[in-house]
Amino acid sequence: METQILASAGLQPGINDTKLRAADVSLFYGKFQALRNITLEIPERAVTAIIGPSGCGKSSFLRLFNRMNDLIVDARVTGHVEVDGIDVYDRDIDVVDVRKRVGMVFQRPNPFPMSIFENVAFGPRRHGTKNQAELATIVEKSLRQAALWDEVKDKLHQSGLALSGGQQQRLCIARVLAVEPEVILMDEPCSALDPVATLKIEDLMRTLCTEYTIIIVTHNMQQAARVSDITAFFMMEEDRAGVLIESGPTSGLFTNPKDKTTEDYITGRFG
């Protein structure tokens, strides 16, 4: 089944094998159930889009993979959440290592109140890189990967907060790339950006997915159709728990959805 899905999405088994996997995962915030029995496989070196109406648990699902939900009081996970077949909720797992391997870009750009250089160097410094020449190499490489180097190479010691919104978001992407992750989670990364800045981020995602596994949460179905290889559609049940309705190659899900609920959502009949 996995091989069929990859092939129909234009992906190659062996290159785009499963990188992340949720198996019968439920998420609770205290007594409230945010996600119910989610099973989904995410292929490596591809873009997977998570779509669905507000409140259906898209961002909560995204945060499972780097255990950001741990920061919420009374959050509890059942089932299995795996990176390369290893359950990230195993009691012996190093959460710091998980968050190094699985980086996250948030909805609003959040550069640190420090220079452009120090924003990107922050992670490598925390992980033990002290040599200034090595840091400079990492900073340049990461800014180039984030398509920002040519715009900031002459002002690396200016504040990251002085950049435009779109540049700030690419700076945040460079900051994630600097610690050499394997997976990049993006939670509505373009929702606060103008159309020109949005296009640059979308182009960047398509470039980065040749090396990284990317999951993007988006309310913009046109964006999902433009940038993703696989799309997963989430909905709320009557008790407001998020469930996965269907997933598959983006082109097929948008043109020939299997579930009527999916068809109603993507055609604008609700949501």
C-alpha cells in the first residue's frame, strides 16, 4: 500500500520511504480529547500538507513529532509516534535530540532579539560548536539554504528584528537548518506574510524537500495543492476530537477525493 501511494504521488520507494509514522495516536489535554486514533505515514524527502478546518487538531498533530505538546500541562499521548521506526515517546528518548532532528517553524516569525548571525549560530552554539570560523561556515550555508544569504550577507551583525516579515521567517528557517535536522515542521508558516513573501517560502519548501522531510499545516488549500506531494485531511467529530478523514497523493485527493466530507471541504461547501 505504501509503495502504491508513493508511486501515485510521483515519489520513489527507497528514496521516499516512511520517515514519520503515527499509529493509532490519541492526544488528550486533561479530560479533553484533541485527537482520536490517528494513523498516518509521512514519506521522507517530500512535502506533506495537513489541511482541515480550525480546531480539528492539525497543529496538535504536528507538535507530536517533536514533543512540543509536552510543554502543555496535562497533555497525554497514547499510541505510537515514530521517527525512523523509533517511538519518540519512549521513556529512554532524549527530547533535546528529538527536537534537534525534528525542527519547527511557527506561524509567526519569531527571530531572537540578537543579530542575524547570532540567530543562526544560536543552535550550533547550544550543541557545542565554539569555533568562530566553523560557526561562520554554518551560518552562511544555512542562510544560503534558506534563500536569504544574498539579501543579508552585508548586514549579518544587524538585528534580525529589523528584517521584513518574510525575511524574518526565512531567518527562522535558517535557524532550524543550522542544527542539521532531518525533518522540518511548518505550522502555517505563511499566514502572516504577503503574497510575494509567501511565494518565496513556497519555492523554498520545494527546494528543501530534496534533502528534508517537510510537514506543513495550512488553511490555504491552494497552497497545499501547489507545494505538497501528499495531503492529509483532518476533521472534528461531534465531541470536537480531531480525526483523519483521508490522506493520499495531493493531486488525487483534490481531484478525486474518496470521502464526501473531503469533497465538501475542498469545494467550499463548509469550513
